[in-house]
Amino acid sequence: MSERVMRGRTDGLITLVAADSLWVDLTADSAVPTASGAFTCSPARARVGYVLLGGHVVATVRASGGQWGVREVEVRRAAAELNAVGMDRQDLVRIGPFRGASRQECNEGTPLRWRQRITGELQELGGPERAARREVGRPYHLAGIDWRLMLVELTRDGTQRTWWLPRAVVRLLDAAEHAETQWVQAARTCQASAAVTEPPSHPRQARDAGGRQTSPECPTASLRPYNKELEGQLYSVLSRKPGTSRRVAGWACAVCRAAPATVLDHCHEHGYVRAPVCQSCNTQERPDHLYSNDIRVANRYTRLFHTDTDDWLRHWHRCPGCRARTTLPLPHLAAWTAHIACRSLRPTHRAPRGRKPCGVLRVSWTGSQNAPRSCLLTVAVDFCPAGEHRVLARVPYREAAERFRAWLAETAPAVAAAAGPDRLDGLPAQFRPVIADTSGEDLELF
């Protein structure tokens, strides 16, 4: 490290410019390429109290004279942990582009939103070729990581381009989002405790039982309830019919029944339409950060499998394929296995009010539901102080399906009674073949 940086210290603090140089010097031999400007170029947020480095939040301090700085020891700690990360450049995870809704909808609590930033950069610049150019003043780093040097572009069918990053880098950026979310939530909690409660600025607005904001000027009473009008129809056929979108907009959401429907939800494993739902419920149902075989089990699964279990199970079993097999699509079954079947295995830590579940659940799988004998679910905990990516259990697909059927019969007897291979009323004469590969286009949304 240069003497110039050493002289920039004042009571353990170094300037942002000196911290940039220190970060680049310390991570020069890291397997994960880093970028200059980690503290001074967007999306660094030094002047709001923190900067992301790798998977960590480094606090910024306003020194005498109004100059911003950071503690050198924090920069060194973040660099040491990044240097310890191994990376296989052949182990790739698709990050876009994806059709339909943004994959960041379910994680708006963090300003980083790295997938959205990368997609925006590539679309704006015309692809990785132009994104790789080092225009002056253009921000390219994310959490101090130079994503341009690791981005892989693949072309399918000669036309469609997709973008991929090494899995280790994706995990690092996910960890950065997680750390930033915790930081922002803690800051908001401190501000809320000090602020005086104020009346709502729009008294005409109210919130329904699901927490959605509604207005007397846009009542949902005029919307007609969904009564299985589309049951058993294939989404690939129905979505191409003229007027389908206008017809969907006339229904109330089939799940919450409190908001107008905006999308036609369907099962991607069997291809059948489930029901028209609102954007909020469609986002709630969507697995968080779904890669080809890897999802994070977010907090909203508490609603899907606890508070509103009956409504969601009934909705999922509107698909004739899932209902006949008494199961869920593989990503949902994997999430259920982690959230419900492996709940007792999740480690806990002491908290001010009892004990708090550790880290964030993640579940991945090998194989597919089309070959159940070889399909294996692996449940792990990310961000665990006792061990990063700690594996809790490995559950064969068939065992997970049997556990789900037993739980379904106990939790929602009416839904279980309508399911099973002997319940053939209203089912099509021939099933579509189950989709074996969930990494295809548009299959990230369930």
C-alpha cells in the first residue's frame, strides 16, 4: 500500500479518495475483480451514511471541516473477506433479460437493486460490448465489484441474448442487498422512534384488510368475482385470443378479492390458467431471486403458508395438473420444504425478545420434478454468523411431496379433498407434458 494513503489517516479515518485507492490496492489479487470509485462514484452512497463493499456495509463519517471519510479498519476487513471468496467462472447464473415484470419488484427495500441496474446499463449502452468501454464518468461498479469483467453473454436460437454472472458474484451482490436492507431498516427504525406521529396526508384514502391503499373514487364493488370461467384452459392458447386483457381487467383478484385483476396467473409446469389476480398478489406468489435451480425463501412466505394459507393453496390447485398430483410447482414445493418441513432445523440466535431465526433461507435442487427419483432439494441458511451457507437438510423430491400431502390434509382439508388422481371431474383428457427445465424464458415467474 502506498504511503500517500497511510498519511491520509486521521484518528483511524481516511478520506473517500484514499479509501478508493486502498480498496483497489488490497483487492488487486482477488478472484473477484474490483473497481475504482467504490466510494466516490455512483451507486456509492457515502453522503447518506454508508457504502457497500462486497457483501458488507461500511459506515461513513463526517470529519472536521465537513469532509466525509471511512474507518480504514472497515475497508481492510471488507477487502480481506472479499479476497477469501473463490469463484468458478464456469458456474454461471442467468441475470437477464427477462420478459414481464421486473425481477426487482420483490426487493424494493434496497437502493442497490443490482439486477435492475445491470439490465438498465446494458439496455442503455446496447450490450456488453459497449458497456465494456470505459467512458469517463460512467459508473460500472456494484458494491465495489466490476461486473463488466465477469459478464457473459449467451445467444439462444441465434437471436435471443441472455446475460450471466458467476454464481459466487451473484451471491456476493445478493449479500450486499441483504446487508443494505438491514442497514436501511435500522436507520428507518431510529428515525421513526424519534419522529412525531403525523396524520395521513390523504384522508380520503384508506387501507383494506390486505394493507393495500384504496380510494372511494375507485371502488372494487363494480368488479365481478371470478367463478372458474377459465378453469382447464391453456395459457398459451388463451393469452393469444383478442380481448383477453380487457376481459381479465373486469374481474376482481381471485386471491385477495379486494383489488382489480391485472394479470392472468398460470402454472408454468403444466401450462394451465389458474385465475386472474392483481399485481400485488402476483408479486407475493413469485419466488424470490429464482435462478435456474436456486431460490431464496423470503418473509412473504409467512403469508403464503401461514396467515392466508387456505386461499393460496386453493389458488395453486386451480391448475388441473397440480390438483391431480396433489403437489405444487417445484419452486413452491421447494420453498414449502424449507419454510415448513425444515423449520425446526433452522438455527436461532439470542434477541432482545427471545430468540430470532438466523439468516435467510435458501433452497436449491438438482434434477427436476419430471425425474423425481433423481431430484434432490437442498435447504441452507445464508448470512448465518455461525457459518455462511450452512446446509440444514437434503430432502428427496418424493419425500418432500409426501410431506406436503400430509400437511395439506391437516392444514386445508377442503383443498386436499378436491385433489388427487381420482378427482377427474373437469380435467382435460390429456395432460400437457410436465416442463422439465425451469431455466427457460419466462419460467422465472410462478
